[in-house]
Amino acid sequence: MLSKFFTRFSAQAGDWLHVTAHSHHPWPDVTRLAQLEAWDDAVTLTDRKWEKIFPETIPRAQEGIARWLGWPDARQIVFAPNTHEFVVRLYSCLDWDKHHRVVTSNHEFHSFNRQTRRLEESGRLTVVRVPAEPYATFTERFIAAVKEAPCDMVWLSQVMFDSGFVAAPDLKVIADAAPAQALVVFDGYHAVGAIPVDASSIADRAFYVGGGYKYLMAGEGACYLAVPRGCELRPVDTGWYAEFGELSQARAGEVGYARDGMRFFGATFDASGLYRLNASLRLLAQEQVDAERIRAHVAALQEQFLAGLRSHNIDALPENALTPPPGVARGSFLTFDIENAEAIETLLEEHHISVDRRGNRLRFGFGVYHDAAFVDKLLARLVSVFAEVA
């Protein structure tokens, strides 16, 4: 689809077959030029580089992310080096003189899961974790858990990282189920750039968090938080950038916050990730590639791959091991839940096939740098690999 824009990656990959678009996505060539631009700006402008970053680089990134989210006000988008920074900042909005109840899934990524487990361990939280399976009833069960008792935070991945299951196809129905005082946060790291996302219906109610490491092809340092309009929360974990711009009314001696999403900003950071993000989003726009086109392209590659596994009788990756099973909405990777996943991952790496694993779950991810010829090559190598161990 866009393989011609990944020449440096392709040259370095050699005979490795990368099926990890859902993890460390390869960077397109334009991001190298963006990285050099960030370096040149730092050398040329020194401290004055911020006079470019704040009025140009950040607004451009805000507008780009707002388009991919359908977020109506780009000024409500704020950036951080990683999503953990946002996890902590959001938790710091709660009143920690009280005990809190959090409703989430049993399949959240480490940034949220580890921090939540530690707070739970300290006795400050009661956490309700809803399992994904059975998939057909997840939304119903999740909403029931939210409504079972008063809760202070609802956190849910729109697409789950350990399976690709689209857990929140309708963001609004989840947000509407939460009590008015609860913080509602959707993790879109495996959604944005993988499936069509329209978060406009929650822009006055919920937060939406994600980053550029995966499908947006920008690498580290380009994570974002979409903040609901009218938000007046005052996070205790607050950096000095949070007071940039027009400040909200503050009582005498009180710490002030920006009126828009900047109230969730941190402090001094490496802006090169935003340079790369802007370059990647600009490339997608120039090539008229949107989420609908990406979804259609990847879905076709997934079907080609599954059909090839069947026709070549590759029993090591049985279709009945897929989670979620065929017919259930999934993101941009296929997950096989098999007992010998670790051994198969090692075997594939020995034959220069790069996949990844979460426990017993082996993940194959396709992206815009793949095409049908790549899938044919991958299948042929898989046939050879498993023939050797048969």
C-alpha cells in the first residue's frame, strides 16, 4: 500500500519478515528527515526552538490527531513522552482523602495496569476488572459493572492489546453509563490508525489517550490525550507547561491552569517525536490514506493470510485458536492463543520471521507497508519452517 515510502526500513530488514505493525511499527523515510529537522532546529535556534515548537509544531500535531479522532477542538489535544504520564496525571485529579472504585477490563496495557495494581496494593483503590470473554456480551457486562456501585474512574481500551478485540465499538454508550462525577478514559493506542475512530460523541464527556508508536508510525515520544471540552480538573501532578496560555480564573495564591487541554501538559520534553508525528500524518494525508482505507487493506491481508494457512495445512496456527474468533470485530493484528506460543515465537525468529507474543498469545500484525506479495512470501516461509519440525 505504502511500501515505497519505507525504503530505509526495507533495506535494513534484509531477509527478515516483519509482521509487527501493531508493536514497533516501521518508520517511513519522511520521519528520518523530520528527525534531522528537529536536530537542525535545536542547533540553529537553540533556546529559540520553542518559539517554533509551540506556535507551529504542537498546533500542527494537535490538528493532525484531532482529524484522526474526529475531535471537534484541536486545542483540547495535549502531548506527553508516554501514556504513563497521563495515567498518573489523571489519577492525580481524584481526591485521595477518599477510597476510590475503578472499573476497567482485565486486558489493559502495562502503563495503566501496573500503576493501578500498585494503587490497589496500597489500599487506595477497589478495582473491578471485566474479562473480555465471552466477547458477544462484553459491552453488556462492562456496563453492568460500571452501574453496580458508584465508581470514580472508568478506563477501557477501545481495542484490546492482547487480542485485538474491538471492545468499545460505540464509545458513547460506555461513557453514558458512567456516573457524572466519574473520569471516563478510553485507550485508543490500538485503535487510531487501525480502525475508523469517531470520538466526537464523547468530546464533552471523556478523555481519549493514544500515541504514535504503532499505526501512526512516529515512534516514541508522541503520546497524546484528548481532553473533554469544558474540563476544569486541576491535576495535582502538574508541570509548568500547564500554565502556558490564557489561565482560568484562580483565587489568590492558587495555582493556575490553562483553559484548554494544555492544563494536562507536563514540562520540558524532547519534541522530536512530534516532528516525526507531523511528518507521518502529512504523508498519510498526501497519499489520501485514511482509517477506512487502512482497515480495508489490512483486512484483505488478514483474510489472505488465514486462507493461506488453511490451503497450506499449517496446523501450528489453527484458525480455531484465533482470539477473538472469526466474525468478531478485531483491529490490525491476528492473535493465536496456543500453548506452545513461546516455542513457536522462538522458532520463527530463528527463521527471520518477526512476530510477538503476550503469554500464550502469538500476534501477527499487518500494516500499510505490507502487500499481497509479502503475505505470499510469509506463507511460503512458514510452510518451510514447519516442514522442518514436522
